[in-house]
Amino acid sequence: VQPVESGGGLVEAGGSLRLSCTFSGGITSVFNSYCMGWYRQSPGKKRELVATATRVKSTNYADSVKGRFTIDRDNARKRLYLQMNSLKPEDTAVYYCNSETGDFSWGKGTQVTVSS
């Protein structure tokens, strides 16, 4: 199962982006059995989990993004989304999707750059 992330780009502080992730391969029931999440990694920093969503769309967020980011999932299409509002320069990172515990192969990620 290979995730493919998209939707990143360059945006000014205060702007918004919507990231998408599609899982190719695998079967829907496998995707649906996992709590899925969005991660991000900045240069020189460890990859951090910023948002998760269970199959029934119970969500959790890191304190740094709470109130600004919204995670959603489409179980039938094996897709994961991250709506990012009120972006800050410190949100600049490569964003990845995977299960909450990183069970799948890692994709290439999508670069988000927020200018001040």
C-alpha cells in the first residue's frame, strides 16, 4: 500500500491549503481498519504526527495545529485530507500520510512552504 500525497505549495502566512492523500493498492477494508494520520517533517527535525482520524472520524490534533487544521477521510475511496487554515511559517514542512503507527510504506510527501 503506497500513499501519494498532493496539494502542497507556497502560501503566505494566514493563508490556506488543502492536502490530499490517496492510497493505491490494498483493499478498502484494510484502509478502514486503521486510524490514519498526517505527519510533517521539517529540516533537522523528527517527523511528527499532527492529526489523526479513525474510521468513524474521531479526530485528534497536535497542540500546534489545533483549531487551524482539520483532518478528514473518505473510507470508500481510501483518501485522507488535511485542511490547513491560518498557516504560519512554522508549519513549513514536508507533509506525509500514513497510519497512526506508520504501518504502511512512506510516500514522497508534499512540500508546504509558508512565507512570513
